[in-house]
Amino acid sequence: MSRAERNLYRVLSLAVAVALWYMVAANRNPQVERTVVLELRTRGLSPGLMLLSLPSRVEARVRGPRSAVAELNTDGLEAYVELWQVTEPGEYRVPVRVRPPPGLRLLGVQPEEVVVGVDAVARRQVPVEVVLQGRPAPGTVLGPPTVQPARVTVQGPRSLVQQVQRAWVALDVTGLRTSLTQSLRVRVEDQNGAELQGISTQPPQVQVSLPVAEGVLARTVPVVPTVTGRPAPGLSVALLEATPSAVVVRGPQGAVANLSVLLTEPVDVSAVEGEVRRIVRLRVPPRVQVDGGASVSVRVAVLPTPISREVEVQVSVRAEPGVQATVDPAVVRVAIVGPKEAVERLQPDQVQAFVTPPAAGSARVSVRVRPPEGIVVAWVDPPEVTVHTARR
């Protein structure tokens, strides 16, 4: 065998070995395909322009060794559109580009082209409004809020910046009692009150200070007279009333809010018999004022201890001339209260019970009772009767 033949055999043997190696490698790590969802980015956009619209994701199909494809993640692939040639606001159809990592081949992108919306960058200064939400504690007085800084710069696509109607922050004052300072996010709205997305503010937050003072609260409270001492044997306090019976009080929220009544200085009834009047002062809490002064007139009646009694009384009718009336029931029970001696000697016919009927027809009418002087009516049963009237 010549030297040339030996060299040829060597080359053929090497080629066969390489082919066998590729066959074994291919069987162990075959070629596979995979579809990957990628975030779409931009390159080369001019600093004076901003994106208005851009599809957020695209799908890329790649092919390569199974081991490389299995280890592939989205960080290893980049999908982008080039906007170097875009110099004016508008919409542009541009191809999607994907750069696969070494060892992988790009089979296709879906979609292959996208429409990109571009607008010019715009800026405006807008005053910041403070919107109070909720209700503070009763009696709390809110001062005017202050904002630092008072104006913010809104920035974004020109078409959106032109829609900005106001910038504002929301401050919750529910149950607020003391002054506060908070850092709040600035919101930007259009003329319809819808919050605009894609607009940034500088600064994104402002500091709001709200002064709070304890306001003066006014309310009307009843006056409750008080007594001290004990009446003489056989006597008791039959009447105890104040004039005026209610007063208007004013003062700080904390002092007035829970004030339900005002008591008087006590009136000594140990030596009183009959009726007396006294000018006494009210017990007014600190920091509270009373409209009209802090004194009232108290009327006290000390009388023989009363007793009660029930009597049956015929109901009379006080009708106009020419009107005939009947009452159902014709008798009512009346409870009377008064001094023992007067109540015990009282005759039923001394108590007058009467009704005033309608001009014609039937109606339920309240029974009115007139007892002798010094006697009080506690109740009437029934309090109403049915009266039937007719013209004669």
C-alpha cells in the first residue's frame, strides 16, 4: 500500500469517527423547539419623545439542543423595537427584533410587526388641592390646610398633560381631634374626575399640615332643682320646679359634649310649709358658660302628704243647642290625688267629667276632668269615649 493510500484511509477514518460522534451527540441531546413569551422593549427613542402605546409582550419561537433550550429563561432573550428614526409624534409600524443567545436559532416572532404610539414630552405646573374625607370629632374646628410644595410639575405625553384638570391629595379627618401633618400621594385627574394614568408628578408626594382647634359647643340642657333637709312630719314636697326649666350652655367640646343636665344649689325644705320661691345658683362645670346667667328661680311647695283615691264619675255632654248626644261609656273612673282630709271627704259629684261632641255623627273624644281646688287628677279610664250626635 502506497503512502497516498494510507493517508486517504486516515482521512476517511477520521471523517467516520466525527460522523459517529455527531450521531451519538444528536441522539443524546436532540434539537427541540420552544415558544417563549418576552417583554417587548424599545431602543433609540429620542429624549424629547415618550411612548403612548406599545404591545407589552410578544412570542418568540427558538430551536436548539434540548439542554440549551431547557435552561433558557427570559433573561437570555431580548425582544425590542428600534425607534432611532422616529423624530415626530405619531403612530409607527416597526418590526420586532429578537436576539437569541448563542447556540439557539430564532424560528419566528409573533407578531412580526407592532404599532407604536409616540408623543412629545410635556410638562406643566399645577396647584395641589386638599380634599378632606370623613368627619372630625364633634366640636372640632378645622383650620385651612397648607401644602408643601403648593404646586407640582406634571410630566407625560403631551396629549395626556393637556387633559390634566387638577392635582389633589386626599386627607382623612375621621374622628380627628388634634392637628396633624402627613405625606400624601398626589393624584392627577381630567375634567371628568378620572385619574390619569401615564402621568408622573414631581414630587410624587407632598406634605399636608392641618391645624385643629377645640371649638365652642353650644347645647340646651334641662335644669334639675335639688333640695336638702326633710319636711316636718305629715308634710312632703309636692312641687319642685325651676324657671327657666332649661338653659343654653357653651364651652369646649370636652366640657359640654357629655353634659346632660345642670343641677341647682340645694334648697333647704326642713322649715318650709306651703309654697316658697328661691333664687339659687346653678352648679356649672369649669370652662362652661350659661346664656343669661348662672342663677334660676326654684319654686317649692311643701304640703300635707297626699293620698290617692278612685271614684266613678258620670260623663256629661256640652253640646250646642239643637244637638242631641249620647256617650259610650257614660261612666269613667278617675284617680285623684290630694291632701288626706280633702280626698277622704270628696264626693264623686264634686268631680266634673265632660266631653265636647262633634256637630254630627260619631267620634272618639277625650274626656276632660275638672276636680275641686287642691285636688289633682292622676288618670282617667278610659281616657276617650265614643260620642254619637244628631240634630233634633
